[in-house]
Amino acid sequence: MDAIRRGVVDVVSEQELAKKIERSSAEKKPLVVKLGADPSTPDLHIGHGVVLRKLRAFQELGHQATLIVGDFTAMIGDPSGRQKTRPMLTHEEVDRNAETYIDQVSRILDRRTLKVLRNSTWLNPMTFTDVIKLAASYTVSQMLERNDFHERFNAELPISLHEFLYPLAQGMDSVAIHADIELGGTDQKFNLLVGRELQRHFNIEPQCILTMPLLEGTDGERKMSKSYGNSINVSDSPDEMFGKTMSIPDSMIYRYFELATNVPDLHAIREQLEQSSVNPRDLKVRLGQEIVRSFYGDAAAVEAYEKFRTMFVRKEVPEDIEEIKVLGSTPISLVDFMVDRTLAASKGEARRLIDGGGVSIDGQKVTDNKLTFSPKREGTVIKVGKRKFLKVVARD
């Protein structure tokens, strides 16, 4: 129960969960632990990893982890936390995302014992009559108890009827596999409770629910999201993972240890953070290595730390930076060059980076956004932000 409770926000209900575990142990029958995930985007980040790690904990305790790939529900679009209707995805978009999704979750879950199912298997065959009967099991007033629906209704923002069907469709996943436990983020609590009610409706023992917190991004404020530019992605290189972890606010160190790693000494980490003699940066180094290690192994964690020290602690230029050759040493507009070489997305962004002190040439910070530079034959090193380096070599 200690392993199960770690980092959990809600347990519905703990008494029921304890009984299920006791019965499972007595009968030597694993519990069916469900996690549903819509492949609405192709990329996962370590915020998604919070609930995936909990599923892995159940695997290690000997239970049956079941990943429901919501290839059907992804086309509807989960309304959780949304102020407007999600755009509906095509079959092709969902299939593409699902392929990369399964590959990425396999970096956290034990693929050998993981059961992967697609909910189109049981949702596609449902007839319109089945859908009407299902919709009759829930009332509009019950749906409006959901916070995001309630807020949109009061604000006179549109709610499409198909959005009411989403939690029912997700609940049918629990009915189809006779789930004993369902995991999800705190924003999924309503959907998970619907699953419990539908199981009762179909005379199935209701599942227990465990909700996990939404991990804040590297800015320490908004929830982690690639669209916010504050995510540590599962697909990031070890160097990127480590560097991004080192950029989180000190106030987030304990939370990341608790939710994004499996370290056992959380109490000791909390005590160290409270001691003025301990430099939070040292704990952040350990955190970065733990996160990299969980995805890439020990050797990659050590190498990522050494590269970080080279770039930021020793203020050296890494040895393996990209090198390009240009003809002659004719002066080049720095802004144009940054855009041409994808060091900045636009000229406006390039100027902002320069004005903010985020660009240097051969170790000297650039302050003039109209600067031109002449590449040297031995190479001119341009640094943009904290981790982008490019060596420009002039040739005859």
C-alpha cells in the first residue's frame, strides 16, 4: 500500500482497494489495472510518465497492467480541462500517433507483461440502439456536475453533444475489460467515476480509482505541455533531458523526485532541501541523472552530467558541436544566419534572443541585433540559448 499511495491524490475508495488486494493475494489472481490513453498527440513527456510509473508499480507488484489505447475515443476528443470543443481527429492521425505512443510508453512499462488493447475493438461494433441505451444511464444534470462542463455552461460557451458521450465511451472500456483499478490524472476523475457507475449498471464489481497529480513544467507554474514549451519529452536526448531538469526552479525539486523518479529516500531529500548548508543545485544534478537513467541507463546519465559540466560549469564549448562551412569570409547578418540555420524560428525571435543576451560569438555576448560577422578559417562558434552551438568555418 505504501508503494501504491506514493504521489497519489485520490483513492476511491481505500477500503475497497485494500479488500481487492487482500482477495487477489488470497486467490493468487492478479488485479486488472487499467490506464486509458488517447493518442491525440505523437509525443509524450515525463508529466505523462507520472501515471505510467504508477502502472509500472502495479506491474512490479505482480498485477495485470492493461493499457487501453483510445483509438476510438481520440477521434471524439477528451473534453477534460477544455474551454472549447476539441477538433476531431482522423483515423490516419490517430493510427500514426498510436504507433509512436506505444513505443514511448515501453520505455517506462514492462512490455513483456503489458496488455495493450484498442478501444475501437468494443466501441466500433456498438449500434445506435446501444448508444441510446448507454446515454440513458446518465442524466444531463450528472454531466453538468463536471467542472469544465459546468463552467462552460455558465459562461454560455458551446458544449457539443458528442462531448457528453466521451466519458460514457471511456467508461465502457472499464466494462469491457472488467477493470479492478483505473489510474488517471486528477483531471480525469470525473471520467473514472463514470466508469465505476457504468460497471454497476452492467452488474460488474466497480473499479477502484487512483488519481495522480499533473506535473508542472520546467517553468514551475503551468502544467507540463509541449505547447507551453516547458516539457521534458520522452523523445528528448539524454543531454536535453538533463539540461532541462537543471533549469527547473528549486521549489520543484522535491515534487519532481516524488513524481518523476523512483528514489526511495524522499524523506532524506526533503530534509536536505530544508538545510541551508545543502546547495539545491547538487540535488538537481542527482535529479537530472535519475530522470536520464530511467530512460537511457547509467552510462547515459553519467555522460549527460559530464557534458553539462563542460558547457555550463567549465564554460567550455562541447567537442561534438555541428560544424558548417561557408564560402569566403564575407560579413553575414547574424539575424539572417540564425533563421537560415534554424537557430531561431523567425527574425523577430532572433532579435529578441540577441536583445535578451542569449546569443554569443566566440564566447562574447552579442548586444547589437544588427550585427554582421565574418567567419574565420579556424572556425567561429555561435551559441544561442543554453544548449545550441554551431561552428562556422570559412573556406576558400
